[in-house]
Amino acid sequence: MRKILITLVVVAVAVGAVVAWEPWADEAAVVDPGIDRAIAESVAVRTLTDEITIRGELRRDELEVVTASLDGKVGHVAIVDGDIVEEGDALLLVDGRQSVAVHGDFSFYRQLDVGSQGADVHQLETVLSVAGYHVGEVDPLYTEETRSGLAAWQADQGYTGAAPEADEVVTVSLQSNPAGYVIGPVNAVSVRIGPAAVAATDLRESQSAAVVSTVAAVVDAVAVADTPVPTVSLATAAVVVQEGRPVLVTITADVAPVADLEIPVTVGGDVVAGDDYRSPEATVVLPAGSTSVTLEIATILDDDREPYEDLEVVIGGGFDSLAAVAPQTLAVYDARKEVDDLLERVGELVTDIAEQADEVANLEATDEVVTIVEARLISLGILTDDQARSGDVSPAEGEQLEALQVTVDDTQEVSDRMSSVTAVESRLVSLGVITMAQAESGDIDAEEAEQLEALQVTVDDTQEVSDRLSSVSTVESRLVSLGIITMAQAKSGDIDAEEAENIEALNEKVNDIVDAIAEGGDYNQTVTVLDRFAAIEARDEAAQDALMNITELDWLAAVAARDEAAQDALVDVTELDWRAAVAARDDALDDALKRSSALQTARNDLEVLEDEQQRLDYRLASARETLRVAQAARYVLGDDDEVTVSIDDPDVPDVPILVLRADSETVAEGGAATFTIETTVELVEDLDVFYVVEGSATADADFNAPDGDITMQLGQERVTLSIPVRSDDDVEGDETLTVRLSADPAGNYRLSDRDQATMLIESSDLPELTLEGGGEVAEGETAVVTIVADQAPDTDTSVNYQVSGSAQAGQDYAVVTGTALLRAGERSVSVEIRTIDDDVVFKPGDMVVGDWPVRVGTVFVEEGDYVQRGTPLFDLTEPEFTITLFASPTDRAKLAEGQSVTVNLDAGDQESPGRIVELDDNATVSGTSETYEGVVEAVEDLVGVDGAVVTIDVVVEESIDAVVVPIAAVLSEGGQETVRVVTPEGTIERRAIQTGMLDGAYVEIVTGVVAGEYVILEIDRS
């Protein structure tokens, strides 16, 4: 800073002597031009900044706390505080299970196994699939393929299996199919399932505790599955029924059902409902324990002459095969289990309700007793007999009720007394102290009346003085004329003659001093202006003391004091107060009469149980209906699921109508295929019936060709046609043999719709099947059992087999179908027994999900520690430090995102520029202090520890290349800021300026001066 000392200069001009530079022209002090000097400084250009310094700290934000997902011992810990973890890194062992870092969207939260479904399963399959493990289709369903992929992943991570278990056996045995094959001597093989092969590693601490058993549920399901499944068929005794008579059809089951079966029935054919027959019920019930039920369909006799009409009856519902019934069996099991569970709870609930009802009754009986306390309250008129028996009043409550009753009585007494006006109250009314209404509503005693009368005297006296003050006396008029007091003072006060004489004497003394000062002389040397001021002050004080300033306000104050005392004296007890006392007593009475808390609780509990019983009855009815519907549909529909009956009109002439049927569905090679031809009427003469033989069977090769006609004898209603079937050694498929009736050219008979029938010729030369394979296999591997035929079948053949043994389907091995298809021309088919490694389960701690790389914050455990589920193991933090700032509310008002900062860390004397990137709008309150937080992004990396304290310098305002002067150079006059500028001619001039921002000792000048000019800082008078 450059300072210039300028000596005062006096410039003489022709006109006269003038001071050209007079910076003190507005100063009262006298200046010595030979001594005083002005201190000045040049106007400069610099960058101004306004900074604040706030506190901050280095932080690493916590991302996640990883906890133990199971109880056990901590094994090897592969991480330490501060490690950077990458995807795929092993973290630590708990109970022998390795935790591995994987990518994902959220943390795993439950154990997963076959059948699990959800977003977590989809995430697990994604992780395994990306890592190269086959899991099938990546979807939200956990399947055996998922388990297989997980098993491979766990093996690579060094997982151990579950607790060792005994070997299990799967036995595969062939089942018969007489139409397709015969069973050879080697018809069963066994597969022994041994322990899964695992990598060598330490044994787990609590493997046996992790095994979950579902044996009971499996046994129940098997029990339901073992109940017989009926095969339902339809039959009829008559193929022709005379019009008007019922058609009887029988629904039969091969085994009696354990529950009612509901079988849908439909009627069709040539007949018309309502014209030819009456429609039966749409569903026929086959009762539980029965193997048959008869359905009667009434036919209608009418006058219309009609030819034969066919009435077809068809049954439906059920399932096509025993294998197809399995889902329905499971539905029956689920429904039965729900019913059983509900029935068990119903039994418990009945007992609970009975016990609770007894408890309520006992408590109610106790409450009905009238105690001594209650009897006293009855005698006092506080309680009625009914109230005493309905509640239970304790001694303390009785005492409170009696006290409240006293209050009610006292209030009533005072209220009654207040309705009369006493003598003292009448006197106060006559004096105008209170009104008659107040006297009637209150109760004033003699002492209170005496106090009120005294206060009334004060009111009257104040009024009198106030009235006198309103006039001006002679002595007061004289003082006004002398200028000692004003007319207003004279009207507001009361000055007597003695006081006026004293005031005039003091006023004379004031006048003498004033005259002496004016004339000068010796007297002037001892009497000063101060003496004059003292004399005036003495005179004015005397006048003020003489003035009695009693105004209307004083009178009002006296009136207010009187009225307040009158209000206090008035006992304002009204009917409302009595009602309030009565209400308080009644409230206490209601509280006392409330039933005991034990009784109320017991009744509430009983109500809850009864509500549950209602809900349970509804649920039980619904569950029973579900079970009924499930059981009613659990049957197999047999091949004979329809019958046809012809309705004969008796008014139509009886021409024999022929019906043909096969006596059996199949016939073996070497046997005879028999067909029956029936007529509707008994023959009165021999009848020749003509027919042809067709089908895939070959005449004279597979059967002996018949003549083509057969005679029905007189008096017969049916005749049997027998066709011999030949036997050969060829392995061939079954062939059909069809007989079709031909029309009689002479018209001696007519044909019905059933004029042909087919029988299946079964080849007696079937392939013989045996089994190969078996042996031992490890869990998770696949055993192959081969079904071998001694010769290839000529058509695709279903081979039935049964799987049994100690191993459980679905738990120890994948469920198999029980049927294999042996293709035509092939001699073998394989059955795979895919064993399940049931030791492979997924626990949420196996994979730690994160957006790797992530830094390990603190490891809370060490090898050898025992932890429980939920115990924190370690936490994860951001790899980089976050600089968090803390600002007071005042500093927060100056901050904004994007502001430049300088971060200072004492450790290592580190400093880095940066900027504010985040600021909180909501304060963090701790006790009585409020703090706002924010985040600073530093340009340079700062080396420190978590929690290290930093200081942050924030530039809140900046002016670049600002014109500045020292603050001392700026003067303020009447709100206008100015500076004293030294002109080039050496004179000083005042110049108005506009200031900007401040920076320490300097202030920005927006307008008024330019850089290089000099401004005066001060005048040095030393």
C-alpha cells in the first residue's frame, strides 16, 4: 500500500487569501496549517472474495451390513478391513458354507429349493447361468435343473454335503400289458443310491440341524393315493323297450368308491326330450361303498305311429386313465388335510368356549353380590338396588361418591340461599355499589360489605378532587401569566397560595441570573449559564410538586378497584354449578359401576372365541364342499361309457328288427369269435339272416371264412354266429374281425342301427420283456435301466413298470412316469432313474449381492467365533471417500450447489480444490442445534482415515478486477456514501460513490472513482 503525506498549502490570490485545500472545512476544531497532514492511498484494482470456513469430514458411505443366515462356527475369513472385493471373490465361511460375491439387484433373503418360485429364484438362475452353469431356462421357478447347476457351483466353491444318510434303494419292476408283451423271468432290478461325491473339505458344525423332514406329509399323500380309483362303466339289460315303458341303465364301478361319485349323464339319439322321454337328472350319484346304481328313463306313450327310435345314454366326467387321476388325488389329499386341520381346531375351540363361558358366569355371579359399601350408598340415595347388583363399588370409590354427594348438597344449599337478598346487600344496592341482580345472584357478608363501602368513599373523593381540578384558581392564573406553568397544567393540578408564593420567588431568582448574564460586569464572572439552568430546574420542580395530577383515569382506577372487590365478594353459584356438581358425581358413579376389568376381559375373550367359531364354521363348510367336489370326480371312465336302446312303437306291425353285437371285445388266436344276432319279436317261422365278414384280418389265413348266412329257428329271439380263429407263430399286431348284417331282398326282416360289430384278434405271439441294469449310483447321478424284448414288436407298445423301494420319489429321485414306449421294430427302451442330490440347498448367505467392486468396511468376526442367525459379519462401504460438510443455518443460507471450495486436511498438510455437489434442505437436529449436511467433490485424492476432520473454505461471493479503496476512506452522510479525492491540482473534493462487496479492509467501488486516483483516509493532527 502506498501512502502519501501531504502538507497543507495556503494559496494566495489577487482577490484575497483563500484556503484551496480544506478537508476539515466541516470540522469544528481549529486547524493549524503548519502541523496537520492528510493520509491518502491510491485507488487499486484487485480481485475480491467473500469466504466462509465450515467443518467437514471424510466418510465412506455404508452400503450394506452382511449378517449370518444360519447358526454355526466361523471358518476361514478371507477379507480384512479396507479390502476391495471383486465379483466372484470368496469372503468367509460360516458353518462350512462359503459366502461369495455376486452381481445382482437385491440381497437373497430365504432358503431356496425345488419348487421355490419368485424374483430371487430368477436372480439365482441368472447368476449361475452367467457364470457358465447350466440351469435350463432362466425363469422364476426353481427346478431340478436349477439344483443341478447350483450343485456344480457349490462343488467348485468347496461346499460339503448335508449330514450323512443311509443308502436308499429304487426297485424297477415290469408290470403286465397282455395286449402288448409277456414278462420274462428277469423282471425287476434295483438301483442303490449312495452318498454324493464331494470335494474334500472340513466337516460342517451343524449339518444335521439343517435337515428338514417332510415324511409325515408324504405318508398322508401316499395314503390318499392308495385308496382305490373306480373305473365306471354303463350297461343295459334290454336293447329294445316298448314305448311307454322305462329304459333301465346301470352305472357300475369295478371297486366301491370311498366317497359319493357324481357322474354326468346325457341322453341323445333319435328321441326328443318331452315328446319321446322325460329328461332325467343331469348327474347320477354312485353312493360311497356301492358298486352300481340304476338310472331309470321314462319313455312317453303317444298316439303317433313311429318306427324304431334309438335312445342313447352317455356318461362323462372322470379321467381317461389311472395316471391322469394323480392331480385329482393330490387335490383330494389337500382338501382332506384342510378339513382335518379345521376339525381339530373346532374341537379345541368348543373346549375353549365352554371354559370361557364358565369363567364369565362365575365373574357375573360375583358381581351380583351387594357389599356393605354399596348398601350404605343405597341408604344415602346415591345408588339404586339394581345398580348395586350390576356393579362392584370399592371402598375408595364409595368414599369418593359420598364426598361428591356432599358437594352436590352444599351447592344446592348455597344456590337456594342466593335466591334471597340480605340487609347488607340491600344497603350496597342503595349506595349504588352493586345492582339488585348481583345481590340476588351472590352472597356478600358484613366484612365484605364494609370493604366495598370504603372503596366507594375513595371513588367519591377521587370524583370530587377531579371536579375541582377542572377549574383554574387565581394563584394558578397568575402563574400562567408569569409563564411559569401552562394553562393545561393549571387545569390538571391544584396549587395553593403558599406553593404559588414559593414558585414566584424561585422565578425571580431565575430572572435575576438572566439579567446579570446579559449586563456583564463583575457579576458575570461568578454567574454562568449553568447557574441559570439550575435555577430554572429548581423552579420547575417546585411547580411540578405543587401540581396535584388527579385525572379521570384515577377515578376510573378507583371504580375498577371497587368493582373488582364487589365481584370477589359475590358468590356466583348458579343452577349450572349445581348441575356440574351432579354431573361430576354421576360420572364417578358410572366409573364405579363399570364391571370389573376381569369380567370385561373375560367377556371380550369369549366374544373373540365365538367370532372365530363363526368364521371356522364357514371355512369348514367351504373346505368340506371342496373335498366333496374333489372326491366326486375321482374316477376313471371305462370303455363302455354309452348304451343304445331302441324304443318300439306297439302300434307299428312287428317286422323282426335285427340287432348285432360282439360277445366280447377280443379273441385270442386259436379261439372262436362269437357274435349274437337278436330280434325284437319271437319268430313264428325260420328266418334266414345274411351277413358279410370284413376287417383287417384275412379270411382263411387268420380265420375260417363262414358261409355268409345263418338261420334263426322258429320260436328263437337270438342266434350265435361263431367264426373260428386260426393260430400262427408270427409276431404280429392285433387284427380286427368285423361282421356286418346284410338286408333281406325279400323284406322278411329290417336292420337296426346296430347292424355290425367288431372283435379284436389278439396275437398270441407277443415279445417277452426282461430288465437289464441297476447297480449303485451316487446322489445326483443318473442310473439307466433297460427294458429288452426278445423280438421287436410290430407296433408301438406301452411298457408298464413300477418303481418302489426305500427311496422317495420327488425327494431322492425324479418322479418317473411308470410307462415307457417301445417303438415298433425296436428291441429295447431305456428308463432313466435320475437321483436327486438332496444335500444341495441354497441359503441366502451363500451369495452376497452387490455392485462390485466394493470396499470392506469393518469385519466384525474372526475365525473360530460362534455366531447366531442375524449376527453382523461385516459391512460394505463405497471404495472412495465422500467429503461431507456440516453447515449452520446461517452458513447454509450462503451455500449453493456448484460453489468452488478449498478442502484442507491437517494430516499431511493436504489441500485440494473442489466444488459442492449436494446440499440438504432439511436440517439434522441434535439437542438444540441444527446442522445441514452436504457433499463436496475434491479434485485431488485426499489420503486419510474414515472420520478424518477437514476444513472447507467456500467462496460465497467474488468480484474479479474490482476497483477498491480502503474501508476507512468511505464516509457516510445522510445515507449517501462519499470519498475525499485528491485532484491533480492538489485540492480535495468530496465525491459520491456506489459501493459493492467487502473483502477485509477493502470495499469495491462500483461508480465514483477510477484506478490510480488518491483518496483521503484520515487527517493526522499529531
